[in-house]
Amino acid sequence: MDFSSKLLENAVNEMSQLPGIGKRTALRLVLHLLKQPKEHTEFLANALQKMREDIKFCKSCHNISDVDICEICVNPNRNHHIICVVEDIRDVMAIENTGQFRGIYHVLGGKISPIDGIGPSQLNITSLVEKVKSGNVQEIIFALSSTMEGDTTNFYIYKQIKDTNVITSSIARGISVGDELEYADEVTLGRSIINRIPFENSIKNN
């Protein structure tokens, strides 16, 4: 792709680094920005820079937040005895959009994947186990994607907490095996949360 401007080329190259954005789409986006009033681009740049500099991770659940403890964790109307374990922020958003879950979350920040060099120590697993052992948790809901990595992560956590009195459950397999949670439709995902099954049953079925 030939560019008449090095500035344009640099902007397109940076834009194309975003997931799902190829060079042609990046070019369309950059040209669109050039057609807009200059202040619109400044608003976008400032919003991105402020997000990058000021965004926090909740000290309790590791969800993305504007403050030290996120709005979900401080909400007195949530059931703090039920924790839904998810991979990342996109899964929190997907489940929240169903309106079917009123507990709190724990964001692992990924899944165990030896092939990618990701082990348990690189995820937010230790803090979850500490929460369970504190005695304030009644149920852990495993809501990771039904992939090999997701199942491996679920089982690893289960082994860490199986000697406690905490109930462990897994979302129902309305989500197809191999599917990522964030792409599930809200109705299916909501039913999977409501119709969750004991985690031991999910192990037997695999």
C-alpha cells in the first residue's frame, strides 16, 4: 500500500495494530478522522490517553475500574457470598448484560495455557483461593469458556478449594464447547448462569 504522506502511513500502521483491524480498515478510519473537525480527533486522543493513564484494576475482584474498588464490589445489593469466576473484563460485561446474576466476580486475567507459557502463578488465582478460605464465600461459579484451557483452569482452581465447604458449580453447557463466553447471546448465557450445575458433574461429563 503506497502512501503520499509519511504521517498518514504512520497513523495507519498504528491503527492497524488493533485486533481485527487490517491496513484497509485502518486507512478508512484514519481518513474518516481527517474529515472530522480537529477537536473530534483531540477528544478521542485525550480519552484514550486518560484511560491508559488513570484506569485501575479493582483490588478485590481485578475488574477494570475508575477507583480502587469497583462499583460491583461495593454495591450492597449484590450477593457477596457468590463469586462468578471469569477470564477477563469482557466476560463480566457479557454476564452483566444478561441481568441474571446478582453476585460478584473474580477476574482471572486469562486461562492456564502451557503452550502459551501461561501458568497459574501468572493469573489471579491465589487471591481467589484466599477469598474462599476466608470463610465468607458460599459458592464459586466457574464461568470460563468451554475450551481445553478453560476446563484446565477450572479444574486447577477446584483442586485448590475442594477441601473447603464452598459449593462449586459450572455454567450449564448451553454454551457450545469451544465457544468464547463473550460471543454468546444474552438469553443463552443468562440461562447458563441460572441453570448452572455442580462442578463435579461437569467433570464426569467430560
